Amino acid sequence: MSPAPAPNPFAPPAPGAPHASYPPPAVSAPYPAPGAAVPPPPIGPEGPGQAPYGYPQYPGAHAYPGAGYPVPGAGSAWPLPALPPSNGMGIAAMVLGICAAVLFCLWPLAILLGIMAMIFGFIGRAKARRGEATNPGHALAGIICGVVGILLGIGFIVLIVLASESDGYDSDTDPFDDSYSTSLSLVLPRG
């Protein structure tokens, strides 16, 4: 005698047959009745330890249900992030000071950039002393380069003035040279 074939587990159930593999769902109210006790939250598999990173931790959260949660409108549960340092004045002073020192041949611009570099540098150093900035060295470099740019600009002005005053000195002693002649021939006097 041959054995009976095994039932196919993937075959659809017979019409009207109850599905016995899962229990029927429990009937419960979706919300507790007003004034009823609220059950405590479930405890994770690792126990009631520290909350994972990113979740707020309220004081006394495990003391009893509902304890430690903030009152709406009482403030934020997250601390405010620290403000980034205000390093703009020191950086601007250094850039302006370097430009003033490099562009000393453009003396009006060099002097103006040097003055601005010194002003921004002093403001940047004051911010660093108050703890608002973290780059007092950049501000100091701006002050130093600004002073150098101003001094080089003033020195270039003095050089231009001295060079223009020495224009009266003529090293050419030939009285017949009109300095416009382009002839390469030599004219000899007759006689």
C-alpha cells in the first residue's frame, strides 16, 4: 500500500474552513478610559539604562509613570548649541594687511588698506580677549602687515618726491644736443 500524499502547505484553504495557524485578535479598547491608570512604558531588552544617543533624557523618567516630562511651553528639552567663534575681523585684518604690504606701489590704496587692517586687527584682538574669537594671531598679523603697508606707502611717496626734485641735475654736457635727434650720422665741421 502506498502512503497518502502529504498535504500541500501552499494550497488555498477550503471554502468556509477556519484558519487555525494564528489566534484571533484580542478585543480591547483603543484608548484607556478617562481617569484610568496608564501602564508604564515597556522596558527594552537591555534594561532601563541610558537612552540611546539622540533621545532626550528627562530627570526622573523612571521614577513613576509620567514623571519628569516637561510641561508644554516650559522651555526646550534640548540645550542650545554654542555659537561658533567670530573670527571674521581677524581674518579681514590679516588679508587687508597683506594687501597693503604687497600693493605699496599704489601708495594711496596701500595707506587706506593699512589703516583698515589696523582697525579690524584691534577689533579682532578685543573679540579674542572677550572669548568671542579664537584667532588673535591673525588679528596681530593684520596689525603688523597694515603698519608695514602704511610705512612702505609713505616711503614710496618720499621716494617719488625726492626723485622729482633731482630732475634739475643733467649729466649731459653737450650744448648742441637737442636730445631729439635720431640721426646716426656724424656731421664734421668744415675747415
